[in-house]
Amino acid sequence: MATPLRTGLLLALAGAIGLVALLPLPASGQGSGAGTPEIFREADLGLGEQLVREHRCAECHTRKFGGDGSGIYRPQGRINTAPLLRGMVQLCSTELNLSLFPEEVTAIAAVLNRDHYRFK
Ligand code: HEC
């Protein structure tokens, strides 16, 4: 009695694993990158997260916008494409004299995109 059920479960499990294994293939194949904008594909997200923390981006934004400061990130506003987002991070970091490398600017922008803007 329990056998068909268990077989079904095993098949479902195998299917799920197969699906997960297949997922990265089309992404690397045709560069559709699971919705990641072209300019952020190579970004080091770990580095970006670290830089956002180090440079206290959220603290200042919180002072102006309250909450956790993320209200400042408005995908519907002026910043409405991935390149504009990267440009804004560049501008802020120049303004703040952060002396970031281009890869660091990209990494920060990629993290903001993943967490707030979600541009494709
Ligand atoms: C000294 C305060 C301050 C610090 C520090 C700061 N920001 Fe900002 N940031 C602002 C203010 C103020 C605005 C809003 C400008 C406006 O909309 O007129 C802003 C806006 C932005 C925007 C645009 C939001 C949008 O969608 O319009 C981005 C992106 C951004 N900041 C990224 C960063 C990042 C990344 C850091 C850390 C490296 C950072 N900021 C650090 C004050 C700061």
C-alpha cells in the first residue's frame, strides 16, 4: 500500500533534482542570466554586500528616509535602468570620496539591484 506512494515521492524528488541541475544550463548557454542585467553578471555580490556595510550607506539613507533606509531605493523613480543604477552608485561614491574601483561600484549596484530594484 505504501509502496506506490513512496515511488511517487521518489520520482517527484528525482524530478526536482533534475530540474535544479538543468537550470544553470540555459542561463550560461544563451546569456539570459536568470533575469540578471548584463552589466551585473560578473559582479561579486559578496564584495558588494561588504562594501554597503562598510560605507554605512543604509545609515545615512535611514536618517533621510526612516525605516531601514531602503525607501530611498525607488525603482519607479529617476533610477529606472541597471546602467543608471550603476551610474548613481558611482556618483554617490565620488561624492562621498570613497575611491571605489569600477568592479566595486558594479558589485554594490548589483547588490542593490538584487535586493531592491530588480532590473532585468
Ligand atoms: C551622507 C549620506 C549618504 C550616504 C553615506 C550614502 N547616500 Fe545614497 N543617497 C543619499 C541621499 C540624500 C539620496 C537621495 C538623493 C535624491 O533622491 O535627491 C541618495 C540616493 C541614493 C540612490 C538613488 C536612489 C533612487 O532610487 O533614487 C542610490 C542608488 C544610493 N543613494 C546609493 C548609495 C550607496 C550605494 C551608498 C554607500 C556606498 C550611499 N548611497 C551612501 C545620501 C547618502
